[in-house]
Amino acid sequence: MASARAFLENVLTKVDIQIGGNRPQDIQVHDERLFNRVILHGTLGLGEAYMDGWWDANALDVFINMVLMANLDRVIQVNFDSIFTVVRAFLLNQQSSRRAFKVGEVHYNLGNDLYSAMLDKRMVYTCGYWSGNSPAQTLDDAQEAKLDLVCRKIGLQKGDRVLDIGCGWGSFAKYAAEKYGASVVGVTISREQAVLARKMCAALPVEIRVQDYRDVDEQFDHIVSLGMFEHVGVKNYRTYFEVTNRCLKDGGLILLHTIGYKKSQLTSDPWIEKYIFPGGVLPSLAQIGKATEGFFIVEDLHNFGADYDTTLMAWFKNFDAAWPALRGKYGDRFYRMWKYYLLSCAGAFRARDIQLWQIVLSQNGIPGGYTSIR
């Protein structure tokens, strides 16, 4: 029986990745235990070994892109960690009301200094819109273009009252209030986000709440949700659309902006679930469609997932440049974890393994049809 190293080296060679090579896709192995760890623990083992310094890639985003393009993640798909993750998701509601605030504590409460350094000037923590009619050249421009795109897609008018589910640091709320004269209620499960969001939106008709979306029971002209649906969980998709249905006024629109996956699943990648987004899972179009039945009509579907690659690379560039000032607080293992998160996700979007959808929903259809806006 071939050794773990020989097996994995053979697999990588078939897709033109070398161990010890000097091309962008090649990797360097610093600890031979890496190979058994990957065989036993799959993607969780690969990510943890990177955090521990057992291997490096000359260009991590390029390596991950090539691995996913060749479907190498399926070669070692079944292991204890993947089975445990699926079983746990099947038996438990990982995103229940009681568990909903965990991702805020683990991820979004890490520190506003980290996110201020990494993101654009408006602190938008979702995919920028680089590929519009006037392609953006900078991260700031791409995020402004995305926020404006959202406002235009829902036909936002002065005086409209909007619910922002998963409002983050208030970037959309601030933009909609400043540029369109809307009033916004933003809900987040992160105390740290809420503190800064209230400062950013001071003197504007914006209310920021630390609140679970299930507890909202008011009427709004429109509802937006940018990068929050990934935390809802399969067991709660129907509830999510029940809530949005009861909160939307007649004639209003919902814009759902979410990362999505090409097939239906109960869980996310074990490494991402453990270290980055606990309880997170990417929806499929089939799951979204099933959950909206009887509530909404899909008026428009826009996929600009390739733009997330560019966004993530810009975030990493900012994070890397700011690291000397952040290092004392966060430590070197955090740097490797965060680098792995940003660059592996960039590679995944580049491979088109995961997507970014903006879906416009109405309750009873737009008379004469909806005009797609890009």
C-alpha cells in the first residue's frame, strides 16, 4: 500500500502541482506529518496544518483554485470530521435562536480594528461589484457600486422604510439614508458591529439593533439582506421567509444577497465551520426556491460570484499591509488562519466552486414584469 505522501504526491502531480516546486501553484512541505493528517481529516486537516506551519503554498489562492478546478477535494471527501459535521447538522439546529449569536461572538466581535484595516472606507463586508457597466477600479468604488446597485434594484425612494437583516457595521443603512433619503432599521447579532454602526450612522434616520431576525415583527417598504443568509441554516430557511413575508408591505421588494453553492447541503466545509463561521452553511438555488414557495416570486437573479475573487484579494492586500500594527493583539497563528480563510475563499470563487447571488423577490409579482438592473 502506498504511503500517504506517495498517494497525495501522485494526486497533485496529475493536476500539475508539485511538492517543492517554484511555480505559483506549487507547495512546500515543512512537516511530513501533513500527509497523514490530510488523509485522516480532509480539508479540516489541511487547514489546521497550514495554521500550524506544516506547509506553505507559493500562492495559496492559485493552489486552492487548481485543486478545486480538478475536483481534488472529492478525492478525500469522506473522513471522520466530515461525517461528524453532517450528522451534527442533521440532528441539531445549529442556527436556532439560542445559538444564533455564536457566530457574532466568534467572528464579528473579533475586533473593529481588524475589519477597519481590511475593508473599504464604508466597512462593507460583502462582495464588491467590480463588473458593472462602469467597472470599478478600487475596493471603495466596487463597494459603493454594490450599495447603489442594491438601492436601484429595490427602487428605493425618499421616505421608504427599509429593514436591513444582518446590517454589519451599518454600511448599507448609512448609504441608503445619505444617498436616497430612506430610513433604515438594521439588525445584527454582533455587539461590536452595533457599537460602530451606531457611530457611523449618527444623525441619520437609522436604528441599529442587536436582535435576532426572528424577533422582528414590523412592516417595511423593502427588506435587504447582504451576506447574512449564509448564517440562517437549512432548518431555518422557511422561517426566514415567513418572517420577511410578514414584515414586507404590499408592493415591496426583498433583495437577498448571498453566497451560494452548486448543490444542496446541510453543512459547510469543516475548517470554515470550526474556525471562521460556526454554524454557517451555503444555500443552493433549490433550497432557496423551496423555502420561498407560497411566499414570493423570484423577479430577478444576478450571479456575480467572480467579483468575490477580486474582493477577497483586495481584503487580503489590506490585511497583510496592516498586519504589523495588528500582530501584537492577534498573534502569528491568527495571521495564518486569516490568510488561509481569505485566499482559499478567493481560490474557490475563482474556480467558480461557489457563487454570489443577488435575488429580487416580490410577494405577488410586479405588474408588467421587473426590469433587470445591472
